[in-house]
Amino acid sequence: EPEVTQTPSHQVTQMGQEVILRCVPISNHLYFYWYRQILGQKVEFLVSFYNNEISEKSEIFDDQFSVERPDGSNFTLKIRSTKLEDSAMYFCASSSGTGDEKLFFGSGTQLSVL
Amino acid sequence: GENVEQHPSTLSVQEGDSAVIKCTYSDSASNYFPWYKQELGKGPQLIIDIRSNVGEKKDQRIAVTLNKTAKHFSLHITETQPEDSAVYFCSREGGSYIPTFGRGTSLIVHP
């Protein structure tokens, strides 16, 4: 069964450093998403991406965040200058965009900012 | 922004009992209501969903009901098994708001 894959599974970084989280969505999907989940809390929407541009973003997704689809398979989330409060599990998701909104999530990247 | 209230936060049942988790929303334009199961160390996995033109949907031991008038929807799990133990999230989409999740319900099924 096709699945969304994320790398790395764990990322440890120093405050102020840049990190790039990588995702490979399901190959024929058209919509891509990033969510985050702070330990013990709910899943929060960050951004959605369609047709090579951001379609929606939340208040969390400020100027420190950016997304990119550099080629036909990868979808990345960059945090330019990490803060302690960026520590969370980051989930990538994709959906087919053919009138079916079902989201397929990856296993996540646990980001720890020290 | 749109808020989704989910209750209870923790639910403990004996194997074989039923479990019910409830969510409420406020945006009347919401039209898609998925439920996700999240096991430890994994991403949320869709287990069942319902659209606004349907009042109930069932898939083996799980069912979802939707009351559009009251703006609430519920997940029902019958004959619970230990492997049902996980965190369950409701979500809603559609309308003018971004997809939003409830705070999650930690379901514990005791053998």
C-alpha cells in the first residue's frame, strides 16, 4: 500500500539553527500538508500546498517557516531559526485532490530544539 | 478560528464494552468529518469518515454518527479489543476554516 514517508525520524538541533524536514508524499497525490503535534497536545495544522504554492496556512506558520517542492517527489518544511518552542512532532500528509479529502499521514519527524 | 471540542480526554473500558467519543464544531459549512487513530510513535491513521449528507456510517465494529443540526458527531466502537487502545482524534474540514483536529481521546481497553 502506498504511504507517505518522512525523514529523518528524529532531529536534534541547537536553538537558532536551520532545519529541513523532508517528506515524500504518495506519488499521485496533489495536495500536501504539514502538521505539528506538541507532546500530549492536539494535532495542529501548519500549511497546505497545491499546484506549487501555499493554499492555506495557520498563524503558527510565520516567516520562520517555508515549504518547497524542489522536485517531483519531495516536499520539505524549513524552519530558518529554530526556537525551543518549535520542539514537536511534525507530520507530513497528502491527499489525492480528486474530490476525496482523505489525508494520509507519515510517521512524523520528532524535532528537539536544545 | 474554527474550534473542535472533543470529549472525553481519557476513556477507560473493559474488553468487550463499547466506547463512544464525541466532538462538536461551530462552522455550519463544515462538510467532511474524519476520525483518526494514533498509535504510540506513529502518525494519525484515518479509520472512518463521514460527509455532511449522511447521518451514519458503519464499518465493522466502528461507526460514526453526525447531527448537523446540533453540530456534533460521534465515534462508536463496539466489542472493544486491547488493540483498539490508542489516541483518537476527530477532525472537520470544509467551509472557510482550515482543517482542525480535536484534542484527542486516549482510549484504554483493559483485557
